[in-house]
Amino acid sequence: MYAIVVVLLLSLPDIVYPQAYQTIPLRFDVAINQLLQRHRYTLHEIDYEAYSITPAEMLGLNLDSSNSNETTTCEQDFVVLVKAALRRDLWALKIFDSWGKPLPSGLLKGNILWTGNYDECLDPLYQVANKTFVHQPFDGQYCALSLSETTSEGTTSSALTLGICVPESCDRQSISILARSLFKKDNITENTLLCSNDAASKQKSLPRGVVVTCLVLSLLGLLVLIGTIVDLLTSRLKSVTHVAPHINGYDCMSSIRSTDGKSSVVSQHARFPIQALLDAVPRSAFITQFSAIRTLRRIFTMTKNDNENSLAFIHGLRVLSLFWVILGHSILFNLFYTNNPVDVLAWSQNVAFQFITSGILSVDTFFVLSGFLTTIIFVRAATKEKFSFRLFILYYVHRYIRLTPTFLLIILVSINLTPFFGRGPIFPVVQGFESDGCISWYLHNDMQFHWIAPLALIPFVIGRKPIGYVVAILFVLVGMGSILGTLLYYPSMSLNLLTDATNIDGPSFFNKVYIAPWCRISAYAIGLLTGFTVVNVGRSYHSNTYTKIFGSILAIVVGLTCVFVMYLDYVLAPGLSRSALITYQILSRPCWALVIGWILFLCSTNQGGIVNTILSWPIWAPLARLNYAAYLIHLTVLLTTIYNQTNPIYNQAYMVLNTYVSNIFFTYVTAIVVVIFFENPFFVLEKYLFKR
């Protein structure tokens, strides 16, 4: 399927259809809203003449505003800069050349990011002729202004971004005053500025959060380092002592023939130091569990498990679903630092683009897998040891310890360390990559589903299976009913994420439906039901041939319908009716969950055929072991790449594909580091504490 997606992406046609400072948003509602604000601009609605100002005009304005006896260093430096530009001094021309130019090409394609040249502003100019750098009396400071404009609809929109280069001596207040004077815009404030001098690397002292984060990471790194060293020494000692007793067949004394033909004798006393170290090996076994070598070996083991309890096909489903998530995010987050967003919107006219817009279904795949595995693991544990209060408590404790520490460490890094990950015109300098709309909503929902799952699981394992089924079915109905009730309660709420995903003055679909756990529980509950069914019929169950064929054909039809049915809403001018959109929102996720549930059922009972074979390929196992860490870190990888771009991205099909493959590669490479230093230490501690 992914090969088909790649081919179709490359064939996308080139069709063009006629803020307080915000960086790239992490929420669909905010993101799409910003994109639509940019799309609403036309050539006549941007007051580009206000931003077209000559150095001579700047000098007059600046002198008029600084006639008082007291002038700041910033004002003095700016006058020097302007006068040098009028003299055609190369260093001054370089600074003004780095400014964003009003009315660049591509405005009708959404190009309102007039960022200029970030590196030209900050770096000295290199002269090729004499191989030297141009001297300048002071360094430049880059600032991105977020400027408001009034659209034809009479609304104020904060989407236009203009890059300027000013003397380094200017503070935010001086820059905002200067910008208001130059551009005759009263809405320019310190809050609409993002300046290179605010970067974390420019601060005199490290914030407390940075220090604490570095301390925690250092301790974990030290633990892994010690474990790795002890593991290497232990392996070396074992290899030496494995050979020594067998050199000549003696335990107490070995007769070893030297090169000159004489016999040399090694007494038992000479083996005491080695034996003493060997006696310490069992005591060091625990610390070696933190070894990076052991962790890497465990990650990349690809031996096929023929155990009847093996669910190897889960690996393929998990990895391919995360690939789908990364595909959608790679395109979505590029949109908000691109100079041709309208071209990307035009891609929605191609049916292949439905693979991207329907990528939200991949989240429901994860919910189904979570519910299915929860059932299988819980039933196995209850079968192994009779259901008890201890098992009930461990059900929650294990989940919390398994997921929370790694998640919290990633959040710490995202907030405190990502400001040091680079520089660029829109690089966040205050809160790092962690915004108010954190994408961790999925983990929040999944944890809540895990909390209430015992309402269905406990009756099932204590012999009240019908009650378990009924509770799980009620969960499905609650999810569908919540969506219906919410959409009926808010009749004006928009339902299309790409054309009008949010209402600024009203309730947001993202907040009220998309991330609400009571609206997303259906898929998880269907996962529970799938697990119940597999446990009931057993792994050796074989369906009637006609039933299997009919069910598979139906699953294919339903799955393709879920992915492609919304295409009509993108190509038809009026779009689908509201009743049709509501029906899609109610049924799409449960139907997609049933498709995934059918695949799980067939593969669990060894009836999946080629699908089971592909999903069970050993290559998926290492990636699946990295999947949780990859999910947590993939946005950091994506945003690090985007934020370090000094010029807006120009989206093309080939570049999108290249970026997507690159994002997958670096996400999983970074996930290896996360597993070694974040995830594995707490996994080892949990095994040790609970003797798992």
C-alpha cells in the first residue's frame, strides 16, 4: 500500500486555485486556522507599500524621533547604519539586503513569509576576491515581526511575517518602537517580535529547568555507561575462564607448553584473582542490564518466534501505522513555514491526497491494538495466576511505570533543551517545542481507556463473559453517541479539517470531538471485543472458507470507503451535506476499527495468509521495539528540521517524499538513543522491583 502511496504522491498535479507571534502550532485546529488566514489574503489586501521604505526615509524618521538630548545606543547605532548605507558601505548594504522584501513573488500561492536572509543578517560578509570578511562596527540582530492585516471580510488576521535586521544593541522595546515608526503600524508590540538575541544560547545563565534536565540525563547516562563497562568486563572474564580449565584438562594445575618446548606450570593460586572476579559476576548481573550493548542486542534481535503465543503480526501493524502518522505530520507541519501553501491545498484535488488527510485513522489503529493487547495480556496473567487484588494493582502500576517516565523525560527535553537545538527566523526561544496544545492527547486518552478497561476485563476473566461483552459494546455506543450529541449540540461547528477545521468565535471540532476521550473510545472498545473473541475461539480456530472470503472482501470495501469517501467533500464546490459529514464522523472510526479487528482476528488464528506473512516479517520487530520512543520523539525531529530552515520551505511532491523518508530514518535513529537512555533503565527497574 505504501508503494502505491509513493507513486501517487509523485504524480500529484501542479494545480493552483485562485498573530501575537506564533511559531508552528502543534494542534490541528490552530494550524488549519492559521493556514486559512494566509489563504484568505489577496494581492490587494496586503498593505505592502507600508513596508517599502528607503534608507533615506529611515534616516529622516529616525532623526525626527531622536532629536532629544538623550538617545539610546540602539538609536545611535541605527543612525550609523543608515548613514553607512547611504554611503554605499558594503557592511551596511549587507544588513539591509537581509531584510524581507515586500511583495515577493508567489503571493497568490500564499507566500506571506517575508523572512529575508537570516544568516546574512547575523554572519559577516565573506569577500571571495581577497578571501576576507567585511569588517562592521557592530553585529546585526535578526527579528521576525508578526504583522496584522485586514482581510476583505473585515477581519483582522495575524499571518504576515517580515524579517528585519537591526543593530545588536537594540532591545525588544527599542525594536518595537522603531518598527512602529518605520512602518506606521500601531499594532507592533514586543509580543509580536521573535529576535535572535532572545535565543537560549545568548542568555547569561542557564534556567533552572535546563540544569535539572541536564542533571537527570547525566545520571541516566552515567548509569548506562557503568552498566556497559561492567558488561564488557564480565563478558571478557567469562571468555577467559571458559578457555582456561580446558587447556590441558586439569582443574587445579594446567601444564601449558611454551614456544621453546618447555613446560610451564600455572598453579591454582594464580587463578585466585580471576576466581574472585568471577564470584562477583552474579552480584554485577543487575547493573549489566543497563548496558547499551545489551539494549542494542535486544532491540535488533530478529529471530522468528514460533511460540504459539506469539503475536508477531502486531509488529508490522504498529510500525506501518506510525509511518502513516509521520507521513501526515511531515506535510502538516511543513505547511506553516512554506511559501506555497495554496499548492498543497490544491493537492487535495488528487485522490492520492486522501491517504494523507485520512491519516487520522492511524490513531484509531493504535487504539484498537491497545485494546486488543490489553485483553490478551490481562487474560494470560489471570490464567497464569488466579485473578487477585495484587494482579489488579499491578495492572495499573505496570502501565504507569512502562509509559510515564519516558514520556516525562521527553517533555523535559522538549521544554528545556530544544531551545538549544538550532537557530532560525521562527525558532522558538521561550518554551521550546512544547506548546499549549501538546500532541500527548493520545497518551492521555489511552491511559484513561486503560483505567476503565477492567470494567469489561474482570467480568470476562471471572466467568461472566457476557457482561464483559456488554460493557465493551456500551463503550462503543458511548463513543458514537458522544460524537452525535456533540455535533447536534453545536450545529455551527465545522467538520472539515482542511477547509474550515475551526471556528475562532465558537467551539472547536478538535477540542470537542477529535481529542475528547468519550468520543474516541469506540476503537479501543472494538479492540477489547476482538481480544475477547480470539480468547474465546482459541488460536487454532479456523473459519468457514466462505465466511473468511466474504469478511475479507467486506473489510477491504469498508476500509477503502473510510479512506476515500471524503474525497467528494474536497472536489465538490458545496462539499458534502452536514448530515453526510456527521454520519462520516460517527461511523468512520468504528468501521475502521472493525477492519483492523478483522485483520487481528485472522492473523491471531493463523488465517491471515499473505497479510499475516508480511506483517510478521522479522524486519518489523526491531522497529516495533522502538515504536513508542519513535512516537514520542518524532515531532521533535520534524520540528528541529523545520525550525532550522533559514528560508521558507517550497513544497513539491519529490521534496515531500524526500523529507518523509528522512524524517522516518532520523526518527528511528533518535529513538534508539531514547530507548537506551530513557526507556530501558526504567524497564529494568520495573522488572527488578516486581520480579517480572
